[in-house]
Amino acid sequence: MTLHVHPDIAALSPYVPGKPIEELQRELGLSRVIKLASNENPLGPSPKALAVINECAATLHRYPDGGAFKLRQALAHRWKVTDEQIILGNGSDEILGLLARTFLSPGDEAVMADHTFVIYHMEVMAAHGKAVTVPLKDWRHDVAAMASAITDRTRLVFLCNPNNPTGTMVSAEEVAWLLGRVPDHVVVVFDEAYFEYVRSSEFPDSMAWIKEGRHVIVLRTFSKIYGLAGLRIGYGVTTGEIANLLNRVRPPFNANSIAQRAALAALDDDEHVARSRAVNQAGMEQIANGLRALGLAPINSEANFVYVDVGRDGRYVFDAMLRHGVIVRHIEGRMIRVTIGQAEENRVFLAALAQVLQQGEQG
């Protein structure tokens, strides 16, 4: 019997996550593996979050609070909005899917960079919309080209800031210019998963556009600096109107009880956030300097990872690094992305890369 599948779904390829540590250990029999592939916090979860997780065990037979009252209240207080303006997701990825399902009819368009978080394209295609991709300019979003790509059929504009996988940032001035040219029928999606790592004073205050009533949603996550990637919890801040629409398609109980409790505790762990930022800054300098010493030119990053042209087939470098027990991410062509780890992890990565590049020259 032939299965009947919508062509938009049949054309999609499954998302391939970073290679798990356990998988590489099984494959190559390695005792030590360093994973620098998925932009995770090398310090682990917030200690405050860990402290409350065990408390949830006794009530796991109960459904979670479907409205996540306490967490939404805390987030609303943090960002000076109402709790009706907060929507939670099973990771901020889920909210991307809710946006596509809510605002895209077949043939409607969504504008995005051609070199950005791949889930935007997947969700738009799954909703039978049209992904309109705009080339990056010097590894950064080209806001002028994005504005020019908007048509009467455009419903969403995705702007990943800092961008994944490049780590580059769009400034407040550029965002203001773009929003001045976005028509009212378009929702602008600011995906700010790496917001807490940003050092630049020119980063936009995207929450201000929400408070002005613009059709904007800001996505944040507990997966990165808060170290809760395994619990899958993210959130969006937007207008009450947009949040209400998204909640109509949001699955019930999509934020599990452990994730809600852990996120609530992590939100107040300023010490963990500060330490994570400091480790990231030091590690960024260590890796960037090490890459330059190898004759490479890493792209300046405002996130917790570095994107770099390794001068040869990136897939070869990725595979060779696995044999050294180091997992990085091959995106395409000669580019790899490496997450900032702790000092010893960074040292091992740089030493392994030096060997791989040297072997490649000899080969």
C-alpha cells in the first residue's frame, strides 16, 4: 500500500543533532570524549535548579500546571510585561512550530537568512508555507535584503540574534531600520537563544518593541546558559494578542513539571549565569587565539560558539576529530562550529585540531 504524504513533508530531511557522547564511545571504544557540538553550557545546570529537581519526583503521577502560572509570573516580572504575554514551549523550538502553524496558510511566505537555524525552514515547509531565504552578508544578516524580500504574502520574518551557526549579531540600529520597513501584517521573530552570552553594548532591546505593541515575539531558552537542555524548556515574550493565538495551537502540558520547577529556580541563579559568562569569555579568547595560531580566521562571535573555515573539507575534519575523542559540528563545506568548553576541553580541542590539520597536509 502506497503512503500518501504531502510533498512539502516528503521533501524534508530529519534534523540531525550533535553526535551524543555515548554513541561515539560505543563506536570507537573511547574512554574520554569531549563534546563541543551542541552549544551546551560546559558548567552544567544551575545548582539551584538541581536542588529542586528531586523534590518533583513524588508528584510525577500528576499532570503539570498547564498554564505554568509561577514560571510565567516570574518571567513577566523579569521582563516587565504581563503574564498573558508569556508563552512556554518544549524548548523554544516548539514555539517556532506554533508560529508557523498559526500564521502560515499554504503559499504564505516566511523570510529568513540562508545560513541560520535550520528549524525555521523545516517548520515553514511543514506548515506548507514558502521559505524565502536571503544570503548573509559578511556572515551577518543583511537587513536591507531581508526588508526587500518582504511581499504581501509574507507573514513571518525570522531573525536569529546572535545567529546560529555564525555567532554574528545584528545591532539595535539595524533592527530599528528593519522594523521601520516591516508592514503591520508581518510578525518578526527574534530568536535570542544566546542572549545571555552577548557582550556588545549595541545589542538591541527587542523587548521594547513588544511594549510598543509591535507584532514581535522574542524567543529565549533555558537550554543554553542555564544548562537545562535536557529538560526542554523555552519561552516567548510577545503581545497578548499573539500569545493568545499561539495558545490555541499549543499542546496541553507542553512544559513538564520538572522543567517548570527547574527553570523557575534557574531564573534566579545570577551567580551561575555570571560564572558561565566568565568561563565563556575566557574560553572564547582561548579558542579564538588558538585557531589564529593555526593560521585560521574564526568569525567574531557574540554567542558561546565559534564558526571557522578550516581550509579543507569540514566533513573530513569532523570525522578525524571524532577519532581524537572530540565532537564538533560540521555545518557545510569547509566550515565547522565549535562550542566553547572549559579550559581543559578547549586545550584538548585545539591540540586535536592541530594534529588533524597537520595530518591533512601530509596526506
